[in-house]
Amino acid sequence: MSTPFYVSPEQLMKDRADFARKGIGRGRSVVAVQYADGFLFVSENPSQALHKVSEIYDRIAFAAVGRYNEFENLRIAGVRLADMRGYAYDRRDVTGRGLANAYAQTLGTIFSSGGEKPYEVEIFVAEVGDTPDDDQLFRLTYDGQVADEHGFAVMGGQVDLVSTSLESTYTEHAPLADALAGAVKALGQADAGERVIPTADLEVAVLDRTRTRTRKFVRLSPARLDVLLGERGPSTPAEKSSGDGRREGGGSTVPVVDNPSDPTDQVSGSVPPLEDPTTGEPPIAPPS
């Protein structure tokens, strides 16, 4: 009988962490910014069907980077958990902190398990409160660690470049237009210089505490982004796929007009995409 190859636990965890970080770093960044009326999420995502930012519950949003099928499974699990908790107890019992703790346990268990590869994902869980002091933003890494973020946060892609640019323009309690302009400018930073991202390639959503409806999540259309951003010069779109040839996205939406007089406001639905617009193949179904 041959002796099995021995790997120290420290080296095993290091190898798994390096594997997850490389997968996450190949994609494009997601920026979360706290502005005057709630949270703003911005990402460069040309896909109109596969989204990185989605709604979880009334006041809670979910954003992710990495492998689509993995964080889509996590998103669906979070929606189910929130719905069950709100139905069994009360809608006020569904909190961002509770969902972040559940995600942390799941990611930590998968990362430390030797039977499967770690998830190549990072996650934002945000909850908008009645006042800016009540807002909460949690960042979860591939190994289940939870960080309580304040002001703004960046994950995926060129984190250092985007964070440095956003830090120079960030203003506390800024209006939506200013926060959006700073986030889009930061995402356009690259080693070769600043790039103007077309509004059609931007995925932007907000958690707006000023909405009179129970659901505070709103997805901004390109038409409204053009109004908010104004004239920015000639656009230079990026290639349609991430560095490793995989399409990023997350969740799915069906546009629903919130205000008939303002067709640029859209809230998320729950109909899954029929196919990946890049490969033409259906996305991997989550476990039942």
C-alpha cells in the first residue's frame, strides 16, 4: 500500500486561498458607495441578462464578483432564507447582518472542506436604514470572513487602482449624481490610463431610503445614467468577457415600471435568464 502524499494544513489553506483570489481577480470590479439617500452599486457589466447586483429583500441588496454559477446559488439561497424568515416571523426580522452571518458560515464551511474547491466569489450585503447612521454594508470574502465597511468599498478586478481613485473623489453624504460620477471614474482607471465606460456597459442600482414603497431597490437604466453623468467625452468600451474568458453576472431581472411618468426606474423581478448571451448556453441551475 502506497503512502498518501502529505500536505501541511497551512500549505493547503494557502493554496486554496491563492486559487480563490486568482479567480476573483480576473473579473471586473464592483463598487459600493454610501450616498445621501442610501447605497449605490456600480459595475462594468455589458450583459443585459446576467447581473452582479440584485435585490434580496425589502431593504437588502446583494452584489458579487467571481464565478456566476457560484454566487447565483448563494443569491438564491439568501432570497429563500429571507422569505422564510419574513414569513415565519416578521419582515423586520430579516436583516442584513443575519444574512451576512449565514453567508459567512456557508463560505467558511466550503473553504475549509477538503472535498470540494473553494468558491471563487466575494460578496456585498447592504441594508439601508431610516437614517444614514443605520445603514450597514458587509463584505464577505471567499473564506467566510466578514468586514463591516463604511463609506465605500471595492471588490474584484483591480481593487487597488479603483480604491485609490474612489478615495480621492469620495465625499460623505454626497448626492447621487456626484457619487455615481466618482464611482464610474474609478472603474475606468486602468494601467494604461483613464477610460470612459459607455453607459450601456454599466450596471447601476441603488438602495434608496426615500422611496415610499416597501422595496427600496431600484435599478437605473442607461437613459437615466446619461442624465446623471452628463457629457463625459468619447466612450471606450472594454472587451465583452473577463480575463479568463468567463462571463460575469449575477441574478436576473425583469423591468417593472415603478412610476409610469418615469420609465427609467426599474425594480428587480425573479425570472431567471434563459441563456447566457455570450455562449448561448443556459446557466448552471442551482441545487434543488
